[in-house]
Amino acid sequence: MTNDQVVLERWIAARPETVFSFFTDREKWLSWMGRDGEFSFAPGGAFRTDVNAHCQASGEFLALEPYHRVVFTWGSEGGDVAVPPGASTVEVTLTPDGGGTLLTLVHRDLPPEACAPHFEGWTHYLGRLVERAEGRDPGPDEWADS
């Protein structure tokens, strides 16, 4: 984490095709992050999701490169620190690695005061994504009502 971006890596015991689907299918996305949402999974397509009871996120998909890369803008309302819509960008890269996938998430152009809360948030939700992509149920999201 730097003063304007968050970088996280996770190894997932699943193929890139499986992991990619959790960024391009509404029900799969909501199984690891969010309570409800509208998604248009195409370059230029918009999304808006209720991440939890106090935070809504919205953005636009910039790139969806099957099984390799997803890029979207990110803005959030509520939560610890608001980020204006389109002010930051999230890039997720999926790299085959042995019998699984190395996921690298880079969230750029965050206001400095938003880095720590977004680091905490992405850490929480990527943990849930790993569970889902590996075929396990992470249980109810303890943050859903917080």
C-alpha cells in the first residue's frame, strides 16, 4: 500500500476461468461482495452495488479480457471515506500459477485517507472470493449489515 494505491495478491486453488467468472457474473460477484447490485459486464458498462448497509460502490468496466484481466473504475458513497465516482481504478490480473491462479489487485488513484479503509475492505472481500472460487462457502458476510 502506498499513499494513493492498494496492492494485494492472493493465490487461489482454481483456474483463471473460474476466478474470472466471479468478476463477470452478477450472482457470483454478489456471493463474495455486496448485498445487491446492477451490473453491465462489458467495456463501458456500468455497475452499482450495495457493498454493505452503509457503503454503495459504482463504476464502469473499462476492460474485460477473458480469464486474464478486469479493469473498472470505482467510486464509493458512505463507509469510512467517500471516493467520487470514476476517481479511482481497480485492475485485477489473473495469472496461471501451478494448479491455481495468482490474483493481483491494484486499486489506483485513491485519496490518501482512503487507502487504509480500502486495503481493509479488499482484504476482507478477497478472502471471501478465495473461499468461493475454491468451492467453499465463506458463510454470511459479517460486514453486510455494518
